[in-house]
Amino acid sequence: MESRDWLVSDNGECQACILSGDVQWPSNPYRLYRFLTEIEDIILTFKENRRRLQMIRPLVRRLLTSSYWLQTEFLEPSSATGFSILKLYEEPYFGLSAEIVAARPGIVSPIHNHGTWAVVLLLQGSCKYKFWERPGDKDFPHKIKPLSQKVLVAGDLISFMPNAIHRVESIGDEVTVSFCVYGSQENQRLAFDPILHTAEPF
Ligand SMILES: [Fe+2]
């Protein structure tokens, strides 16, 4: 069976992961507060982001499989920006947040990294992700080079290492809805300009 779980490494490579959606979950409800608590335990126990993501990916799938209300919970995209963010969890001085992002067809994000680990499960619609690497130009440390792209459809999951540089575009003819969970802002999140070879916090 083709993988539906992906990991984008710090150098922009998009790699297939062992499928976490094929697991038989316990039948008892898996609630958001328990999901968040288990992620906190993972963050405290495992310091390596790749390991954290390996542990968190199946929990995201379990949460969205178990929680019907989350599968249908999003804000209509703003008419001004074309997207909306429904914050599910965030608190000061603690590096964990969860939100549901909805975007109209044609909406394109900046080219960015997250400065932290991230997991995104696409709940509705389809997206085209593009990935870049930093070739390591001494004069232009933020210079980036395109690497590859991948189209995701509802049910696909993509996870990011902190320096994975990417851009997401909503494609198709329906609003895209994604469940997103992020770790601490260990490094500042950056938006990249591929023409000027610069990067700015965003
Ligand atoms: Fe992103």
C-alpha cells in the first residue's frame, strides 16, 4: 500500500513514512486533552525531533479518526485573506499548539519553515506542497533551490522537521481543511524570498 504519511527533512527531502493510518486503534474515545497530554509527555521524554514526529504522527491519526467533531470543525475562510485559523490549543510559555486551517482554492502560503516540528493532516480538499533546500551559499545563506513537489489529498499526513522549507497551495475546487500541530518555536519561523535570497521572520 502506498504511503500516506510523509516526513520533510531539514534539507527539504520529502520521504515516505511507515503508514500510521493502518493501525487498529482502541475503541474508547481519544479526546483532545489526552492527545495534548500525550504529546507533552513525548516532548519531555524525547529530545530528537525526528523521533518526536515518529511518535506524534500516529497520535494525530488516532485523534482525527476518533474525534468526529474535529473532522468537521473549521471556520469559513475570510473573504479578505482567503483563509481562516481556528485555534484549538495554545498557551503562553509552552511550546505546543493545535489549530485547524481552512483555505480557499488558489490560496498560496509564503515559502517558509516553521522553526519547530509540525504535523499536518489534510481533512478536506487537496494541496500542492513544494519543497526547497538551502544549497549553502556563503554569500547568501538564505538562498534556496527548488527540490520537489507533492500533491496531497484528504487523509494524507505530512510532517516537517524545523528547517524544512516549503510552500502550500490549495488546489482543486473546494476549501482545503487541515489539522495542524506545532512544537515550540525553538528557532524563529522564517519566510524566504527566492529572488532576493533573503529570509524574514513571519
Ligand atoms: Fe507550513
